[in-house]
Amino acid sequence: MTTLTIEAADRIKKLPPYLFAEIDRLKREARDQGVDIIDLGVGDPDIPTPNFIIDSLYEGAKDPKNHRYALDAGMPSFREEIASWFQRRFGVSVDTQNEILPLIGSKEGIAHLPLAVVNPGDVVLVPDPGYPVYHSASYFAGAETSTIPLVEEKGFLPDFSAIDPAALKQAKLMFLNYPNNPTAACATLEFYEEVVQFAKEHDIIVAQDAAYTEMAYDGYKPVSFLQAKGAKEVGIEFHSLSKTYNMTGWRVGFAVGNPEILKLLAKVKANCDSGIFQAIQVAATTALKEGDQAVQDNIDIYQERRDILVDGLESIGWKVNKPKATFYIWTKVPSGYTSAELTTKLLKDAGIVVTPGNGFGPNGEGFIRFSVTVAKEKLQEAVERIKNLK
Ligand SMILES: *Cc1c(COP(=O)(O)O)cnc(C)c1O
């Protein structure tokens, strides 16, 4: 008998290990050694999905017509609700026929977009630090990536003048993400208007990842890229129900914006998946329609946690910016440490999991990211543990 040699494809071999997979491994190691872990590492809500959404899933699941393959384009009722939510939330009208594309989570759309719009050898501009999928998805499509540095002096907004001019010439697609993971920075309408100009000038498609627009504090309401004049001519925006309604496991999101781009993305998807389980679309429709209070309840919880962690860290001498949005606290590591060294020390000596900034790209070096995805008592304890670190 001959045995098969199973070897990873080159494109897999060249990928860096997925950030959270590596952190998971370290976490398990510590847990196996009996450490009582406080996990502030992963951006995944600890609060359950609201009951009215679960009830709606159940109703949807009981209807046999929802058991079959879903339409790739999504249920008309879901698309209509997306359009009215978008109008209500951002004051922007999107056409239900061709300016909305439901997704199996926004990560799915982000991962497939480069296959739809870039060729091997093209350049994709990705923010550094940034969500790792922008790079890997571009790379799977055979594109090169070039980084847009996000630095503190510029409020973690892209410094377009810092993009490599040769790369800019080849660039076809640019990912943006505001409110931002990991830095928690927020974009203004004026900034998005500059982005539209920049995209037109250099002929670059814009893909703005809006996973956190609904998670903002102190009454602040983040803007949508589509509010910028001309945005629909140059790009799309990804939205997600995951963080907003504590639905990360459900896998539902959508893209809105330029119909040409969405049509191409839909073509890739038609060859990869068969739509979102319709009962989930029914529940997602209910979430958008009736979920405003649930969203506000979540915000209140995260805001209190944010204040406990930020004020707590400040009280023990750290310098921390209070984020206006997202559930992340992005903070400089005290001098004398690298991101990885501090992450390891926090895990080994305090049982606290954080994410090292350099895991989001070289410009993240010198920072760590806390997620406030544990109960407030645990955050108080985390501050105590950090205070007692030697
Ligand atoms: C969580 C997250 C996503 C993924 O959202 P899904 O809709 O669950 O796929 C996308 N982008 C960023 C920046 C995120 O943090």
C-alpha cells in the first residue's frame, strides 16, 4: 500500500498563524497549569443573544419553506429591513434590489471580496494595525498587500501620504475599518469625504468594515461611509449583526453600497455558498426591526465596563485613552516591554489574556488590546492583579 503525502498548499504554508489560534494555545497551556484566567483577548461578546431574537429563530425554523437552500440574494423581507434600518440609522437610502448583499457574517464577505475584484499582481491596501483577514483574503486572491500605517499622531486614521507610491499605482482595493479594531479610533464624515476623493483620484475600490458602528458610548453615533457624497460610486460597506446583537455564532451580516461591486461579490459567493439559513435571516430581520433597545442595553453594559477598566488602569498609573466606540481598549505598553513580552507577563503572572498589538501588524508594536468582554467584577479583579504585578 502506498501512503499519500499530504502537504499544505504553498498559499497556506506562507500564512502567518491566525492570531487568535496562537493565543488560544497559550491560554489552554495556562489553564492546564491551573491558572484562573481572565480572558480579555478575543472580541466576542460574553452576553447572550436577546430572547426575542432567539424566539424569532425558532419561529423561522418551524416553517418548512425555510429548510431549503436559501436564495443567494437573501430573503426579500430581510433586504427590505436592511434598507429601512440603514435609512433610519444613517439617513442613507439603499436600493433593496441591487445595493444590498446579505452575508454569512461580514468576515465571509471580506474574505471573498478580493477574489471578486483583484487580479494576481494587483495591490490591496490594508491598514496596519488591522483585522488579519484583509491581508489573508487579498493574498488568497494572488494580490500583494501594501500597508496603510495607522499611527497615534494621526488618530489612527490612514496617512495616505505614507503609502508606498509604487504600490499606490498598482492598488485596486483598499480596506478601511471604523470604528476601528484594534485601535478603537473613529472616522468622521469629513474623513470619509477625503477617502472618496482619494479613491476617485487613484481608481481604488473602497471596502469599509463597519462591524462596530452600533457599539459607541456617551451618546456618540458613528457615521457610515455611505453618508459621504459619492461613496456609492467607489465602494461598499460591511455590516455585521455579530457584535451589535451578541450574535457572533449565528453568522449573519451584509454589505451595502456600489451595485457593480456587490454583483461581482455575489458571483463569487454563488460558487462558494448557498446563502444564509433562512431561519437566521428571519431572526436577523427581527433584530434589525425591534433591536434598538437591546443595542442600547448592551452599550450601557460595555460603557460601564470600559469605565471600570480605563479608570482602574489610570488609578494605578497607566495612561489609557477612553474609547468612544468598540469594546476594545488599545493602550501603549509601559516602557521596557514589547507587546509580546507584556502579553506573556500578563498571562503568566496575572492570568490575564490580552492581545499583543503586533499581532495586528508591525505598527501595532508597543500596544496591547484589552476587550471588555467579561463581567465588571472580573475587570475590577484584573485591575487588582495588574496593580500587584512585580
Ligand atoms: C468581529 C469583526 C468582524 C467579523 O464579523 P462577522 O460578521 O462575525 O464575520 C469583521 N471585522 C472586524 C474588524 C471585526 O472585529
